[in-house]
Amino acid sequence: MTGHHILTLSCPDRPGLTSAVTQRLFQHRGNVVEAQQFGDAETGRFFMRIVADFADEAAEGEFRQDFSGLAGTYDMEWSLRQADERRRVLILVSKFDHCLSDLLYRHRIGELPMDIVGIVSNHPAEGHELAGARNIPFHHFPITKDTKPQQEAQIRDVIEETGAELVVLARYMQILSDEMSAYLSGRCINIHHSFLPGFKGAKPYHQAHARGVKMIGATAHYVTADLDEGPIIVQDAEAITHADTPDDLVRKGRDIERRVLARAVRCHLEDRVLLNAQKTVVFGD
Amino acid sequence: MTGHHILTLSCPDRPGLTSAVTQRLFQHRGNVVEAQQFGDAETGRFFMRIVADFADEAAEGEFRQDFSGLAGTYDMEWSLRQADERRRVLILVSKFDHCLSDLLYRHRIGELPMDIVGIVSNHPAEGHELAGARNIPFHHFPITKDTKPQQEAQIRDVIEETGAELVVLARYMQILSDEMSAYLSGRCINIHHSFLPGFKGAKPYHQAHARGVKMIGATAHYVTADLDEGPIIVQDAEAITHADTPDDLVRKGRDIERRVLARAVRCHLEDRVLLNAQKTVVFGD
Amino acid sequence: MTGHHILTLSCPDRPGLTSAVTQRLFQHRGNVVEAQQFGDAETGRFFMRIVADFADEAAEGEFRQDFSGLAGTYDMEWSLRQADERRRVLILVSKFDHCLSDLLYRHRIGELPMDIVGIVSNHPAEGHELAGARNIPFHHFPITKDTKPQQEAQIRDVIEETGAELVVLARYMQILSDEMSAYLSGRCINIHHSFLPGFKGAKPYHQAHARGVKMIGATAHYVTADLDEGPIIVQDAEAITHADTPDDLVRKGRDIERRVLARAVRCHLEDRVLLNAQKTVVFGD
Amino acid sequence: MTGHHILTLSCPDRPGLTSAVTQRLFQHRGNVVEAQQFGDAETGRFFMRIVADFADEAAEGEFRQDFSGLAGTYDMEWSLRQADERRRVLILVSKFDHCLSDLLYRHRIGELPMDIVGIVSNHPAEGHELAGARNIPFHHFPITKDTKPQQEAQIRDVIEETGAELVVLARYMQILSDEMSAYLSGRCINIHHSFLPGFKGAKPYHQAHARGVKMIGATAHYVTADLDEGPIIVQDAEAITHADTPDDLVRKGRDIERRVLARAVRCHLEDRVLLNAQKTVVFGD
């Protein structure tokens, strides 16, 4: 018996999809361990995630071969991976490293199935606590208005060289160029603070304090050209009071940000997030 | 095209189940709108809930016929119902009627797909606000230690006469006899307050206050002979402080109780809850 | 001993305020049962809420007399009321009456210390469940674009005649004129749905669904000319998923809206909310 | 002007307390920045926390001198400390170091006003990630049934030598002897997982899973002889589903535990927690 495999797919909805997919698995000695599906009534699109074991490697190979034909017929986007395959992840950070620190911790105890192939910061290594990041290459790529294209090229080089499959903006405070955003589309997760109502622009916690909101939150989303507007993966919020200073909001925000980002990264690494135009389907988080 | 139907099933897990079920649906011109499944690795039991449309009534009839055979082969417990079929519900209440009041409200605006076939109280009608319950028969069945068997017989009579499919203990403060609990097993939902840590016995909010807990909660569960220990359907909790008096806890508890009970009732009415020995599987709540 | 009295005050901050106030209470045989204060470091404004008992009515009268002088010296806005004095409240509603229904319920069981002096709707009585509102005058004031000034005049008449001290917009879907907003300033609470990020305009739940947010919420605030932007009193939010339809969001939103509005109304009735320019101080909710 | 000072006190309740305390502050040129009080109607005990600035050090000295007399008269337990004075903290840990790791992180970024004077583990240093703990003495004190008295004596020695004012059991899995618990009473915080309903004994997450609860939580409390029953400081909980395996519960539990413990430690360090017999008063968390 092979270990768990994760099959994800999305395609135009039509009758018989679940049957066609699960029957094919059964024929090739694949056993469904877990399955979730969702049909978006508005867009007419169908989404599915299956965790399956195969009798042996040959069975998996045959299934992959056969399924590839089916996928063509049904116009599917699909992926089949071993569940314990660790993805290569590059983390970008700026001055505040609470999210970096949290990801390093979760990585160390094996909570997140990933290999961190590098850390890029626009601040020098001395500004970060990297003791938990031994053996992880650290890249200091400073940036100014004038050197942005070159700095982004440096990041792209690291991505290409390391084969990074996911880029995590762990409070990376530089706005990516449209080209960079397009380049990273669908494989880059950002975290930003958000509120009820939302605040844009600089110093959002100070804005929230000035507005007197009673709740603060954070949003993890995929990067698109429009920085804070990509498909949302995870959100969370908690109550605050009039007695909370802007500093208190920053402190509470740090905690929300790190848990929201960690959850989004975990969902992505476990193939739980499927893109649905400007939205996401998040299975079984 | 028929309206939505809900198929639920549970059986010993084995390869090919999802395939067998969905294929059968496809053959009989049933279209899967929504599907969820869960395999309990510990008990080896498989659970599934499918929302499906059929091409026409004949198709549904054929499927039902055919599926019945399959269910025998796989040793399934199963049910197939029209999603908009309203279940007959009997509500039992004692002195405090916040849960009754909330269920009546949700019933009135059509949030809960049920017909309320009666309200039973061990207190007289004058003690309740029944203005929102016009046309719903009200039964005052007083109870004393000595008359418990007779009173429970009265309730059973109402259940039999009305064909009630679900009994909701909406803060019904009488402990059911073992016979009554067994009679209602799997079709009776109770709400009780619970805490971290839990408190048993009388005046739980006062106990919680005396203990100085910082959180109170409520649990909705199916009734078994052991009153507060049946399979749990829904739980929720919220923060309290040292400044909350026992009265404050009672007030906050009322709100938690009514939303937890309403959610549990809705899940049951939508066939989202499947029994898994002493536990439940709750799909897509 | 008199029953509880609630003293609230706000004034420019300066040393000795707490001492001056509590000393004055002590001198007039007032006993502090509960006290909260807050100094806003940014605006330099001081806020206080004290629950106190007096030895007898004479003591209370003397204190009030004496305190009035102190308040002049310190430039205080202040109020002293009996805690069990019930405020007169007028409720405005449109088509959806889940908030009205909830307030009526809480009023009936004595959870909210208020007398409801009337219900105003721009829809006829038949559209509402008013069985729980016996003895409460119902006013049907229809409104069109052309009759808005007259309709608002009708509402003002009811407010004047009943001496309503608080107006609750319980999902009243008409935008108040600037004059009406100014007239109601500081004594009118509105509830509106809000999200992370916030959505303005029509059909907010549909907007939220289209955006794919993972959390919805609601805000209760005082009315100002800018309808959704008045000082915030209470906010709450909860998680949703991709599987929630716009109808599900509306259903979940109803629950959040009614509990957020009820909490805001209770805080107001218990003198827990003090205005701090465009923000609020909410004590000990 | 001196920096912030924190005055906490508790005593039998009687009229004039707030007045007496704040007047004394005013007389000695102390300015109240923040004040909270609570009178426990059941036990007749009064609790107060004041943040105050003094005009200069002399003023603070005079106040302390004068207040000491008042405290005698009113039978007060009290404390007056500089708010930015860092307390000496000793952390005890066993195999799982998620709470230790989190506390080290918060310490590093200055979120918690403490000096960590040592880490004690019954497991060797190699088992922990101590890179973030440079300059913090690590003590490996193994323990067996037979050596418990000696091991506890070693811990006491470290406490005495370092002058540790607070001991944090950051998932220290050894049950303290009654003597040790008594020795640490009121100055030792423990974290334990708790549920609705609560589970005692070994493998609580597995118990919770077996019971099918829909919510897990954690409790931070002061240590008493009865390990899990000391005065509760902070609790939190979150929803789980049937699909969560025991491993998922452990993972989710880690996150709840670290944030609950961090919050309790911060509250303690900021003098927000006052003991009220078997309960706590937690001000303005």
C-alpha cells in the first residue's frame, strides 16, 4: 500500500463527475480515504479534493495515466501528489518578524510539511532572530525606489535556483510590482491586517484606533497585482476595547496575523485551497 | 427535474463505496449537487451525505429501488428524503422559555424546515409567551415524583398521535426515565449548559461562578439514558469575567443556549447529523 | 439605603478627579459599589462611571446639589440616575423584523430595563409578528421619496409625545435625512452588517459572497448624519466558508445582528456608553 | 515626573475606600492614569488596581510611607511597583516546548516585561530549541519517582539563588509535591488543556476525541496542591469537528495553550491578577 495521495481538481460542472472520478480510482486499486467536493451554483464550476491510497506504485502510475485522459475530456485542472511530499517554500520578511518566527517554530516541530529553501529580507540578518533557522540560506536584498526592479530580479533568481513552489510574504512590507505579482500569481500568500470596516493605507492599527472600532482582524490571501485584494484564504478577528492603545492593537494584531498566516500556509501545503476566479474554495480546514 | 433530495448513509468502510454510490445515482439520472463523506479510522465506519436532484420522479423511484439492494449488500443504514419535506417536531419546555421562544421565531420566518406539532410543558400556558404559537396545540402535563410514569405516557401519546419525528427538550427540566430515554433515542435533542471544566448537578451557573471560571458554554446532544452524556451535536462557549454575577451568567447562558440548540435542530432537520456510536458526524454545518 | 444609582461623567482630565468625585460621594453618605474610569491620553479627556448607593433620599439630593457645583468647576458633562429607572424606547423597523422580535423577547423577560413606548414601521402591521407586543402602540408610517419630510415629522411627533429617550433602528432600512440624524444625535442606535473588509451599498451579503470573504459581522453605532459612520458601540463577527450561499450569509447575519444590537441597547440603557468625539468608551460590558 | 507605578490592593470592603486611596495619592502629588476596582458582593472583599505617576521620587516615597499606615488601618494586602520593573521569571518545561518557545519569542521582542532567570527541564537541552535562549541558564534536572524530593530541592535552589518571583509551568508534565505546591503558592502559573466537559487524567485530547466533543480549550491557573484546580486566570476554547484526529486536537491545543499561557503571564506581570480566595480578579486584560 502506498502512503496517502492528494488529488485535487476543478472543472466545469456536469452530471456524473464524482462517479467518473471515484470509479477510475476504484478500477486502479485506489482507496478513497477522504473526499470533499463543491459545486459553485453561480459559476457552474466543480471542485474536488480526494485523499486516496493506492495498492502499490504501479497502481498509482496506471491511475495517473488513465486519469490524464479523463481530465482532458472534462477540461480539468488537476494535481496528484504524495501527501507527505514536502513543498519548497521561500519566506520574505521585512522589519517585523513575528510571522517568520512563528513559521520557523512550526516548521521545526514538523507541523508544516515544507522545506524552507530560503529567507529573503530587505533588512540585514542582525535585525532578525535566525537562531531557529540554522541551515536555511538568508538573503539580504535591500531595496530603494530606484533598485526595486533589480531587487525583485534577485528574488526571482532565488526562486528559480531553489525551485521554490510557494512564496510567503510574512509581513514583507514592500509593494510588489505588477510584473512580480503576475509572476507569483497563485503561489504567493500574503498576510494583512483588516478590520470591520477595513482600513487601507499606512498605519492601519492607528487608523483603527482613531476610528474607535471594537474588533480587529487579519486576512491571508493569494497575491495578485492588486495587493490587498487577492483571493482570500483565511480570516480571523477578535474583540478590542476603548482602553486598547495603538500599541495594544499592534500586539494583538501580531497574534492574529501569525495564526491566520500559519493556517493559510498549512491549508495551501495540504492542497486544501482551490482557486475559484477571485475567490477560493478551502476544503476541510 | 425533481427538487433536492438528501441521501445519508453509514456502513462498514470498504474500497469502492463512494464509487458504488455515485455511480448508482448517475445511472438513475441523479445529479450530485453536494457530497460529504467521512471514514472513521478508529471504528472502520463510513459516513456519507449527498444532496442530489433526479431527472424526474420515476428516476428517483428507480434509484430508491436499486439502491435498496446495494444497501443490503453493504450493510448500510440509509435514508433518502426530499430536502424541503418538513419534519414534525414536538417541543418540551419547563419554566424558562427562551429556547422555545427562539425556535418559534425561527419557525415563523421559515428558517427551520419543520412543522411544530405541539408544545408540552409541565407548567401552565399562562407562564409562557405563546402568541407566536397560534395554531400550535399546547399541552399542560404537570408532573410530580409520583405521576412521572403517567406524565411520560401522556407525552408518548402526543408523539404517537402527531407522528412527531423529533422531540426537542427546549430547557425541559425534568429528568426522563430510562424507558422514555430509550424510547426517544436518536430522535430527541437536549440542550444543557456546560463549562470548562464542566459542572454537573443543580444551579450550574452558580457553581461556575463559585469556581471562578472565565468561560461558559452550552452543549446540544441527543438524549440517551444518561441525560447529559448523549452524543454531542453542537457546542459553543464565550468569555466571562470576575465581574459577571450569577445573574449575568444566566443571561449570557440564555443566549448561548438558544443559538446552540437552534443550530443543532437545524443540522438534524437538514440530515447533517449521523450517529457514530457515542459520537456524531456533523456534515457541513 | 436607596437602590443603586449610576453616575457618569466626562471632562478634561486633570489630577485629583477621582479623588474629588469619590470624596464628594463619601461626604454625602454614598457608597461606591462599582467604579470604572478611563483617561484618553490622546484627547486629554476623562471618563467615569460609578454605581453607588446612598444612605437615604436626602443624601442623594444633597450629593446632587453639591456635585452640580463641582461639575461646573471641572467642566463636566454628567448624569445621575436610578439604576432601575426604565428608559422610554421607540423602535423603528422595516420589512425584516428579526431584531424587533429579539428586542421584544428580551423586553418581555425583563432583560432590558426599558419601556417600549411605540413601534414605527414603514410597512403595515400585518407584515410583522406583533403578538408579543400587545399594549405597545404600532404606527404605520409609509414613506416615499416625496413624503420623507412628512414621514420623519410623524416620527418626531411620536418621539415628542411619548418622551422617547432612545430610538432604536432595528433594521429600519430608510436613510434618515441630515436634519433627522442631527435631531436624534447621541440617542439613536443603528445596526448594520459589516465585513472584513467592509462593504457599502446595497445587498452587502451578496457583495461579501461575491468577494469570497471568510468572515461576516455586524456593527451597532450611534446615528450621525453619515449613516454607517457614527460612533461604534458593539461589533461582532463570525467565520463563514465558500459553501455558504448568500442566503446562508443572510441567515447567519440575522443572528449576529440581533445579538450585537441587543448588547448595544443594553449597554446604552445601563449607562455604559460615553461619547468620546467620534468614538465611544464602553464600560464593563 | 516618575514613570508609571502600579498600586494593587485588596481588603474588606467598607464605605470610603476609593476616596481614601485616591485622596492619599492626590495629596502626595500622584496622578491617577488608570483605575479599576471590584467589590465582591459575596465575600465582602474589595479589590483595586491603580496606575499612577508621581511628581518625583520624593513624592512616591512619601506616599508609600503614608499609605503604609492607611493599609494597616484598613487591613489591606497591597503592592506598589514601577510598571517597567521587570520581574524575574523561571520557566519549567518537559518534552513539549511550544509554550517555552512562544514565551522566549515574546520575551525577545519585549512584549513581556520580564527577565528569564533560567529554564529548568526534566529532559536534556538537546531536546529543546534553545537558540533563542542564549544567555539564559538551562538546568537539566532529571526526575524519577524516587528522586522527586531531590529534584524539587534543586528547583528550589535555583529559585532562591536567582530570586525568581514567578515560576511558569510551560507544559511541565511532572506533578508537584504538596510541599512544592505550597511553596510556590500564588507565584506559579500552570497551563492545562480543558474541555467542555472537562477531562482529567492522561491523554486528555484522546479522551476528548473519544467523547466526540465539538470544542477544546485551555486553562491557565495558579498552582495549588490540587494541580488542575487552582484559581483560574485565563481560559479560551475553539471549535473542532468529527474530522479532527487526536493529532489535530494536539496541534490545535498547542496554539490555544500558548496563547492562553502568554496572556496569563502578561496579566500577572502587569499586576492585573488579584487573588480572591479560590478565584481571581483580572483587571482590564
